[in-house]
Amino acid sequence: MLKFTCCDAVKQFSGHATAPLLRGITRGYERECLRVDRNGTLAQTPHPLALGSKLTHPWITTDYSEALLEFITPPSQDPAFPLQFLRDIHRYSAQQLQGEYLWAGSMPCVLSSGQEIPIADYGPSNAARFKYVYREGLGLRYGRQMQTIAGAHYNWSLPADFWLALQDCCSAGSRGQDFVSERYFGLIRNFLRFGWLIPYLFGASPAICESFLQGHPSDLPELVPGTRYGPYATSLRMSDLGYQNRAQDQLHVSVNSLLEYTQALEAAIRTPDPFYAQLGVRDGEHWKQLNANLLQTESEYYAGMRPKRVGKLGERPAKALQTYGVEYVEMRLFDLNPFVDIGIVPEQSTFADVLLLMCLFRDSPPITAREQSENDENKHRVVNRGREPGLQLLVYNREQPFRALAHELFDDMQPFAEMLDAAYGGRRYSSTMQGLRTRIDQPETTPSAQVLEASRTQGGFFNFGMEMARQHTQALQAQALDAATLTKFATSVRDSLQAQQSIDSAEQGSFETFVAQYYA
């Protein structure tokens, strides 16, 4: 039977009197997207000046590479706003591209050598140089190819009034921000237990361009010449090929408490690693990485979900969390949907809202080392073999049928879909969950199966991805923005360039001192 941390709370927030507190849920998206040339090769051009300064623009920046755009929506309590704003960002950005396309999928286009993947250059200031050296270190440690993988992150938080009401209902234990942080960490632990549903339902990277392997051997079979695939894979992006790099397996970052989590990250950015030391930190005046420790910064730690807190300017993430507690969570498991021009469909956030609420209210004991191995293995199986007939997952060391477990989770989530329906009116959450549930018994309807079929019929992953990139970019370019929106983006570009100029012209001390102060 489903266990809750406080049964009365579930009943309370399902009622029409208290449910409206959930209308204060704040959401936002971050979407990464590669620029490619007309041949589908990674763009070698600088970040377009017409998009503003990637160091200071609030909505349009770059991630690892100069060619890897990152679009960020402002936080909003309107469930429809993030995707509406994201579409405006796409329309504006696509119209500034000269002969280039926005690549459609998560796994990259044709890549040549790693050294031809340009690292994002943010300018001459110490803050900009810090970002560049950090990225150079990522390339040195993990290879630049891995840094060209794109995804979508979903930022999510509950309002202060909700936390006060929940605290009154579940009165035992901590109070104030300590209570909030503890419950967010409970949510994160449950997400590690059940987050495998995300790649199954929304994974869309079952195939890759052979160029991504850079000549390394792979046990992935060939779909057509130039394309490798997992016959039942859902998200190779989240497999060992992608973000889940084996180099971080020994970090052991606990999410059993805020203290354990931040202490582990603090230790990792201060504990030397012999291999990274051998690579070297500096070559004369040239910095190759920020340090030779297990992590250069906390952001290097790859995780499906992160607790977040906006700190003061220059404040390290772990320090901000230690000082102020958890403000929101960042869910990082969404692949880009290559069939959609902005890479994300509305039901993704609808499903995430329900799943995250269930994870919050559900009993969430500490995760043992045994359970952590089990959680990792379940995710590994789903991203690599999620659509395999007869797939089994582990529950308390026992093999259990995937489909039965997935249906059981949908049963468990139903009260929270109804809770959100009560908050917003209508049946959008319940009907969306009902539609997504059919994918459990019909794996051919999942995005991963559809991507595989399209790649097969169009002669390979590259042909499919290139056709989607052309179609989406041209469609976005054809969608004119209204005058007010155009003015808003033009103003944001101008302001960001002025802000960059101000930063660049300010007095700069030595970079070595700047780096030392960051870790102090």
C-alpha cells in the first residue's frame, strides 16, 4: 500500500479549499540546442551578435560550446507560460540565424574531431574566463563530444503558503526553511527511485550518429550505415554513452540530507584526483582546468535532479544551499523531442507536476548503498532496454515486471493528478495521465520507438535529424513576432551587450586570485 509522510496532508490538499495553494507552483524550462550548418555539421561560427551577450542575456546563452545554445524561460506560476515564452525565444533566435539550423534532437549531428568543437567564449573578464576554463576542463576530463549532448531541464518549486500549510498539517519535526529543505530532499530521493518513468515515456534518443563514437568500439548494432542504435533503447543520452560518465561513479554524493549532500560536494571540489593532477592544471599562463580535484565546481556533478538555491553573485552552489536551504529543484531527465519545433511538448510538464507531487508526499526513507545500486540499475535498464518485451526491474532485490510496476506507479500518481485538477479546474492532469499510461502497454507509441522508425525509413539518424532541423527552423523563421515581443527581445539584446561592455571594461585583478577567492 502506498505510504505517505502525512496522510492527512494528502486529504487536505485534495480539497477545494486548500488545493488552490498549488496554483502557486513555479515552473521554468532550460532547453539546449545545437546550431548546425547546411550540411548538418556543428557550426563553427561565433554566437550570433543579434542574440546578445551570452554572458549577460537572461534568456539566451550558450552551454558548453559556442554552438550549443541554451534558452531559459523566466519562472512563472502560469502553467502555460514556460512553453509560450520558449516558443518566442525560438522564433526570435531562428530569425537571427544566417544559413544555419537548430538541430532537432538530443544526440548531436555529424562531429569531426573533438578539438573542432568550439568552447563557448564569454569575454575577457575574470568571470568569463572562469566559465571558459571550467569548460576546457570538462573537455579534458570527459571529452568534448559528450558536452554537445542537449536536453531540457525543468525547474520546479512550491509556494511559501503551501509550505506553511503542509508544516501545520505535519507538525512534528523541523520548522521553517529546515522543514522545506528536508521535504525537497525527500522528493529527490523518491525521484531517484521512480524517475525511470521519464525516459520510458519521453526518451527520444535511441539512435546515434556513428561519428559520435569517434572510432571507439561499441556493442550497439548498426541500423543503417552511419547509424548505431539500441533496439529497445529509450534514451542513450542518459546511458553510459551520454551524461552518466563512469568517471563520477565513485563520488557517492548522498541525498539523505542537505548536510550530507553539501558536504560531499564540498569534499569533491577539494579532494585531489591523481589522474586529473597528471593532466595538469596550467601550462604556463594557459589554464587547462580550474583544479585537479574530483570536481572543478559543484556544477560538474551529473545528476538526474539537483536541489538548487539562487545565491549571491559569485557564491558557490553548495555554499548557497548550506546557507539558505533548498529553493527549487531542477529535473534533468527530459530528452529533446525531435518531432517538435521547440523540443518539448505540454504533457511533459503536466506529467512532471504529478510525479513530483507524488514524490513529495510519498514516504521517503534514506537511500542505502544497496538501494542506490538498485536505483542505478533500474535506470540503466530503462534507458538501454526500456521497450524490451518482458523487461524486469529490481524491487528490494527481486526481479519484477516493468509494466506491472509502471501501472502501479500510475495508480499511485492518480490522487495527485486529481489534486492538481482540483487546484486548476477541469481534468487536464487526469486526462493527460490517462493518455500517457497507454504507452506502457503500447511501447511502439513512445517517442523513442517513433524516432527509431523515422530513422530507419529515412535512411539513418542523420537524415532524419537533418530533415527535422530544416523543417523546424524554417517554420520558426516563418512565424512573425508581434511588435511588442520583437521590441522586448531587441531591448534585452541591447541591454545584455551594454552589461557585457560594462563588465569587460571594469578593473580586473589577477585570474589566479579570482579562482582562489571562489573556493575560499
